[in-house]
Amino acid sequence: MAWKTLDDMDLAGKVVLTRVDINVPVADGKVTDATRIERIKPTIDDILEKGGKPVLLAHFGRPKGQVVPEMSLGLIKDAVSDVLGVPVKFASDCIGGPAKEGVAELGEGEVLLLENTRFHEGETKNDGQFAASLAALGDVYVNDAFSAAHRAHGSTEGVAKLLPSCAGRLMQAELSALEAALSTPERPVVAVVGGAKVSTKLDLLGNLVRKVDYLVIGGGMANTFLAAEGVDVGKSLCEHDLADTAREIIKKADEAGCEIVLPVDVVIAREFKANAENEVVPVTECPADAMIFDAGPKSVERISEIIAGAKTLIMNGPLGVFELEPFGKGTFAMIEKIAEQTKAGALVSVAGGGDTVASINASGHGADFTYISTAGGAFLEWMEGKELPGVVALG
Ligand code: 3PG
Ligand code: MG
């Protein structure tokens, strides 16, 4: 890796500005999924162990440069303290007086959490003055927020240029997992890409066909590809206007020796609701008044065979509407196979994206993948082959 890590830094007695992503879901004042907080613990532990004083920079929601009380990080301060297992103090602003006082009063073994960086316009604008105000607070900058690294913001990009900087443990783990999956993978490599729309994942598909041996396409996206090949998908979600684009991707895949795997049978229903009356039909026999909600058993069998022969797999998206019973069957059966191969030591499996991780957790196999990313948008942009400003700035 081209960037420094915590191992390269002398942190004793230093104020360590640490960019984390604790943009966690909250309902009724409670954190409903603390994964992102759990995953920064190794970094905070290491900084404390090396005698540094961690000062956390983070965003929370999208307040657009305004002070929005519902998006105050003060609301999750106690949850952060509980998960990290250390006292966490809070400063009511991430720059200026309150931040400086917080830093000055920070004791050994304590963590300071600064208020939402996005309460300042300068954050998303990556304003130089704002970044300088952040930098003025600390001696060293650690970026542990891979999942926000696709944003060129003051706290992810600007400040990295002003202080000695390095990657935190989670950032390191995310980058090595992604490198193992896409930059230097053991072949054959399978990518599973699902989701509603091809239009949101064009760059992704274009990049993947050049890099992987099998591209399994699921969800609404598969319908667009099927329709482009002349298959009648009835009333299914489908971007008919992207038929040419889909055919181009198929052609590119052909040229690159990548096999695009589309469903051969599908689960159809006529209502978009849980337990809607449904049946399995060959993909060429979707009735005009029906919708495709999942891949059928023959499709899953074929995908499972491919997974059985693969060495590396990267997953971003489900095969169907897994949130609605029983239309998660295809997705869950595929995840089961990925988990089985991974546990047997035959497969390196990496997954990322909000929906994807939700489907893996719902299947009960959250612990059985080689690596599950905390990132959504950043994971996607990395898979698209794009440079992430927050990562580049560490180099
Ligand atoms: C996320 O939750 O996806 C990250 O924290 C980034 O948030 P953003 O999409 O609002 O930049
Ligand atoms: Mg996002």
C-alpha cells in the first residue's frame, strides 16, 4: 500500500484527529445497528495504546451546512462510549472555541467526539479555511472512514493534506479486502451485481466485465438485460430504453471473455407484496401481466456451480426482492453457497452495499463472508474503478 498506517506514526502525547464514519441508523433515539461504531474500535484502541488522544471527526446525515438538532452527534455520544468501552466527551462544534476547549481538557484514555462536520458548509465544499481550522486542532490525522472516502470533503480530503496522515485499521482492512477481490484476485473471479436499475450501475458493469470471469446479474437489472435479448419480461421492473446499452455491455463482456449470467427461470407474481401468489416459470414464459421477483431454482443451481468453481467473489446487490417473503429464496440460497465455500476455505468472498449487507445479515451468514464492507457508495465507486479522494489524499 502507498499510504502510511498507524504502525508508522509516533502518537505518544499527540492529538490524533481521527475521521470516522459513525453515520449509523437511529430509531426512537436508539442506534439500531452499531456495526460502524464497532468497526472503528481497533483504531481507537491502537491510538490510545500508543498514548495518543483520539479526537473524532464525523458526519451524521446530510444537514447541508445548517445546524440541525436531529443530526447532532451528541445524540449518539453514549452509544459510541458504550461500544468503544471508553469515556467519550463531546464538543458542541467541530472547530473554534468549543473544539479547542474540548481538546485542551481531554484526559488520558479519553476520546473526544466533535459535533457533525456537515453543520459547516465548508465541509462539503472542501473549503481550505475550514480544513485549516480542523487541522489546527491536532498533530496527526488518521482517516478510518473508508465509507466516506468517495467524498472530497474538508474532513476526508482537505485536512489530510495539512497534517501528517495515515490510514486507520478499518481503512486498511477495507482497502486490502477490495484489493484482494478486484486488483489482485485469485481466479476465477465472480461478481454478483443486483439492484433495481442498470442506469445506476452502468460504470460498475462496464468496469467489471473487464475484470471478472463471471458477472451474475440479478434483480430488476437482470430484466433489462433479458429484455435487450428479446425476452418478454411482462410487467417487471425494466429499463427498456437501456436495451442498446445492455447489448453493448454484453458485447464488451464477450470480447473480454467474461460470461454474463442471467436467470434461466424466475419466480413471478402479480402483486408486489409479501406472500403474493407466485410460481416458477422458465424465463421465456413470463406472462404479460406478471412481474419477476426472484431468480428460480435452476438459475440458483447454475450460480451455485459457478461459485463452487470460483476462488474469489465480490457481491453488490441481491438476486430478487429479498425483503418480501418468499422472494428472498434465490438470494438466500446463493448466499448460503457463498458462505459454505468461504467456510471451507475455497473462496474469498467480499460484499458491500446497504442492501447487500442487509440481505446477508437476514440470511444469518453475516459472519461467514471473508469480508463485509461498511461502505455503500464508496464500495460501489471502488468497484467502478474510480479513485476515492479520501484514499488518494493519504498517498
Ligand atoms: C454513508 O452512510 O453512505 C456514508 O456515511 C456517506 O454518507 P453520504 O452518502 O451522506 O455522503
Ligand atoms: Mg450514502
